[in-house]
Amino acid sequence: MRYSVNDRRMREILHFSRNNNLAEFPIPPDSIEIEWDSELLDRLGMLTYALDLKGRKSQKHEYFEQPMFVIPNEERLEIEDYFDEELFEDDVKVEFEDYFDEELFEDDVKVEFENPYPQMPPWKQKKESSPMGEDDADSFTGSSPYVSKDGTMKAGDYRELDELEGMEYYAWYSPDGPSKSPHGIYIRRGAAAIISRNWFKAARSRYDAWCLASKLLLYHEYFHFLAQYHCDRISFSTPIEDKYYRYNLWSSGNPDAIEEAVANAYAFMKSKLDKDEKKLVAAWFAHQPSPYSDYVQYINAKLNKGFAGVLMQQDSLRELPPSITGCDLKATIFAPRPLYPVPVYFVDDAIPGIHSPKMVTFEYISYSRQVLKTKRKGRLPKEVFDKIDELIHAIKGESVDRLSELHRMNSKTHWKQNIKGNKYRAIWTQVKNINGWMIIFVGTHDQYTNYQNRHNL
């Protein structure tokens, strides 16, 4: 008998909670009869709502490019690195230190800095061709509670779990419909850290590796949402969600199903990987079981055939994969963007010893001294700062789901806010040894372009 992904994950979460004494009330003993229980997970505090992942807009998924994590302090720039005397025509001779003025800082900036990742070792970039090695002290080879497809509780090494479960161990999609778990994408909070340490050690920084891992997980699971959305959209059954739900049960662990392969191909293609990232991701995907590792059959121009194949399997629920030769036209059924978003949740079962990424918050927001100098001297229209202040007040104290007005820049650790179209822009970032967010630049579009180039942002 095969057990659903949601129920197997539920047992793993409860096992983790029991072993780490996280609950102040009795947790049911382990049993193959344990099913997904959202109320119990809420009581345990194991689920954190992250965001609503919206559909395609202007040919890009905005939320896939947004930050999900607090940047490690060691990977941030110093406040002095943002000083730029070229922005001040009448203050060219003024040094950075001359801008120091305690009165310019809001009270929240005076709060003593709290390192978001205390005792986290520095990122040791591994430049060898092998993505992981037994001599790599920063790779994570610990074990985790794992429930196999037949319901047996085991202790699985993460590298073994890559081979056994593929993406499914780190993140999963709960279909809309008869499932007892709420509809949405679920991601283990420690997933990005584990994947990064075991597979992406050649990335320039820990934050870059985290972003790469989380982006792949999101795109992979988002494809499952697309698969259901379009299956339901063209379905004539009642209820319409029933067809995909039955297909999902059929495809789970079925080597003939191709949806997992196409989901990996979709993540590979949509993530806009550079040459080095493609090598890292290919090594990780190749380590996953079939059908995940079969993604190479559906990348590039063949991705549309993958869409067609998934739809044909949904239509037929066959036990053998249908021929998809010449079926490209049917793939256009995937084209219309979804009319509603899919919620994303973090599962807070971070394994001890893993410094898991923390979701960004907006508890502290401040202006840099240089920007405050610009504001005080009236070098820009008042309405520019009014727009920034309006956003600050709107998101103060909020979490990652309120980032729709910020867009990540090329450096990945800086975000721009467009004001009055693109006429003016502000740059937001997280500065070394300073809590929260700081706005380190406000200026015209041309000033922004020059500043971005000078500071390599």
C-alpha cells in the first residue's frame, strides 16, 4: 500500500516534534494511520504562511525573483561602501564621517545589532568540479526522520533522500480538492540550507546558494499547481478537482508518470540559470531518482512536449506513458495564466545543526545618512520621499508577502523601488551590522543607473 505524500510528511513532522520536545501537549504516537492534521500543526507552530504565489505577469513571475531570506551578516556590505560623493555636486569635498548625525536616525536604528545567524560558520566556497565530497566539512551528512512510500519510519541520510525522494522530500504540492491538507505549496524551512551545503558549494555566497535552491523548489512546485489548474480548467468531471487528485495519486511514485520530470525541466528552464549554475543544478537533478532525473528529455524546445504529455496522462490516467510525438499544439492548453494564486507555507522542522534561512521581515526600516542628507536639503521633490514613506508605513512589521513594490537588482542582495514610473528610484538592502532594511540611495533614473554601475549592484 502506498501512502500519500502529505500523510508521510505529517508523520515525519510529528516524529521531529516528539524527539525535540517541541510540544507542550501530548503528540499522538507514531502510526501509519496518522493523516495530515492542519489543526495539530498549527498548535505545534510548525506551519508558517509565506506568500501567495501569483501567476505570470508581464512574462515573468515577480515573486520568484524576490528575496525570501535574511542575508547573512558576513555577506552584506558596510554602510561606508554606499557613500558616493558624486551624487553631491556642492559637497564633493565632504567625507563620509562628516555625515554622522545621531539625530538623523530613527529610534529603531539605535537598537543593538542582533546577528540573524549567530555562530554560523563562514561560507567556504568549494571550487572543485565535484559538488560535494566526504572531505567537505561544511556539507551536511546527518540523518532525518523519513517515512518510506510503504509507510515504514526510517532514518535517512540527506544524500540518500535525494536518491529516494528527489524534490519531494524538500517540498511538495497539496492539490486543491479532496485532500485533507490545505491547498498549497509546502517547503521545509531547512531545505535551501541542506541543498546548498550538499550541492551548491561552488556558489559565490551562501545567500546566492539559498536563492538558487529556493527558486528551483518554488518553480518545481509551481508547475504542479499549473498542472492542476489547467487540468481542472478543461475538466468536465464533477467536482472538477477530482480528476487531478486521482491523477496525482496515480502518478506518485509511478515510474511511467512524467510530471515530476517536466516539473524539474520547468524549474531548470524558468530559473534563468547561468553557465555555472546549470552545472550545479544538473549534478543535483542527476542524483535524483527517475522520473525526476529524466528532466533532460523536456528542456529547451522539448518542454512543450512535456506539457502535452502531462495533459495526455491526466486525460487518460493510463498506466503506460502515451506517445507525445506531434502533440505540441495541445501544450498550448497550458498557456493562459492562472486567475488565482497558490499559497506557500514553510514547514518549520529545521534540523539541529543546520543554520536555516530566515524569512525577511520589515520590523526595522531606516534611511542612510547620505539619503537623509538628500532629503533634508530638498535635492529631490518631496513627493518622491512621500512615496517611499508611504511604502515604509505600509510594510512596517510585515513579512515576505508584501514585496510586490520592490524588484531585485542584478546583485541579488539589493532591491529597487520605482517611483513615478521609472523617473525616480530608491535602493533597499540589508547593511552589515545594522538591523533590518536600509534605503541607501534615492535619485533620478540616470543617477540610479550611474550609481548601480559604480557600485556594481
